[in-house]
Amino acid sequence: MSTTALPKYITDKLQALRDARAAHDKNYQALTDVVTGIARCHQQKKDTEVQSQEAESQWRTLFRKLRGEMTPELQAQHHSR
């Protein structure tokens, strides 16, 4: 069985295809990293908002329990928010 080499214009086109595929893969990975980063930021924002709401609720509950008296502990919690 004999093998014949592909014409130069075909090998050039195949190399161009390989180069384009490699560039696409690199761009796709960069885009995936950006999307992952955005999703992580959204999750961190949600977590922070939940923690803030919980702290607010706890502070208000303690404030009501003390009938509006501002203790040093309450003041510290209020200033740390």
C-alpha cells in the first residue's frame, strides 16, 4: 500500500485550522474563568447580604429585649455593622 502526501495547500489549511482551534480553546477557557468568577462574586454577595440581615435581626431582637437600652455591647455591634 503506497501513501501519498497531501498537497501543500491542504496541509497549510489544516495547520490554520489547528491554530484557530487552539486560539478558540484558549479564549473559551478565559471566558469560562470569567463566568466562574462572576458566579463566585454573586454568591459571595448573596452570602454577605444574608449575614447582614441576620446580624440586623439579632441586633434588633437584643435591643427590644433590653427595652431600648443601649449597652456598650449593643453600641459595639451597631458600630461594627
